[in-house]
Amino acid sequence: MKVLVIGASRGLGQELVRQCLADRAQVTATARGTEGVAALQAMGAEAFALDVSDAASASGIAWRCDNAGFDQVWLMAGVYGPRTQALQTPTEADFDAVMHTNVLGAMRVLPQLADALAPGAKVAVLSSRMGSIGLRSATAGWLYRASKAALNSVVKDVSLAWQDRAVCVALHPGWVQTDMGGSQADLTPQQSIADLRRTVAGLTPQHSGGFFNHDGQPLVW
């Protein structure tokens, strides 16, 4: 099994690398800085620096991964942004930071990976049920919600473009005890990633373009 994890310097991305390595997968992973790269290499992964919010940095992924034959690609990079509770207009700086990382980052990186996929590869993009319009009942973090709704649209388009090449889905990891989720969250990173890996392992071409909870339950867009 050859796995690419984009955004693995901490939290869920790092736990995904750990679990894949424990199952003897050949893992390539990215982190934004040299310390993160060194930590991933110390775990046993092949690693290189990549900042999806930076055009020059993101442009290098194609040559690094050309014809790699990845069985799984995981896009884990993301930021939350301002923790608003109401309709507080974000600053331009906050808007640009969140949208560049969560949306433009995916649009920069994913198209470059088409030739790096093994036949029938699975492409998993970490989204959030906060991006669901149909499930929405609160306004907290509305910039983050908008970015994940846009990311879900990107995932759907990629699934259509790659329908004969890969299974591409958006995934909600659950409420997880990470820096973003906080210590009161329901799931540990270990539990969330184990669930997500089982869900991805069970994907078939009929699932492509879908939006799923960590436990495999479909979510409405």
C-alpha cells in the first residue's frame, strides 16, 4: 500500500501517518516546515515540505510525486480561522488565510496528482459536517463553514473529473481532541483515524463524489 498524506505535521494528519506505518504501508507525507518534515522522517515516512497556501510551494508537488502510484491520497491540511459565534465580518487577512488553505490549497494540489494515482486509487479529503448546508443549525465559525462548503464543491468536481481514475470523497472526522477540536471533544485522534481508514478501505466506485461521516455514514451536502 502506497499512501500520500498532505498536511501531516500534527493532529489527525500525523496520527494517520503513524497508523499507516504501523500497518507497513509505504508513506509519503508533507509538513509546512522543516521541523515537521524531520519529525515525519523520524517516524519512518518519506517526507517533504509543502505549504498548500503558498503557490510556489504547492507547485512542486507534481514532480515529487510523478508516477508514484499512490493507492490512497489523503488531503488533511486545513485551518479553522476566527472563532466567531455570530455574523461577525471576517477581516480580509482572516478570509484569505482560511480560504487559501482550505479551498485554494485543494484546487492547487489535487489536479497535480492525477498522474501519481494507482488505478482505482482512493482520494480522501478532510472536510467537516460544519460545511454541510443541509445539516446546518448554527452559525458559529461561519468563515470555516463557508470554506468547507466550498471544499465540498471542489471534491465533487474532482470526483467527476477522475471518475475513471479514482474514488474521491469528502470526510468528516468527527469532533476530535486536537488543537482545533479541544480537550472536550468526543473522539481521540486514534479513534477518528481508525474509523476514517476503515471507511476509506470500504469505498467503491459507487461512493465517489460522496460526503461521509468518520464511521462511514453518508452526510447530506
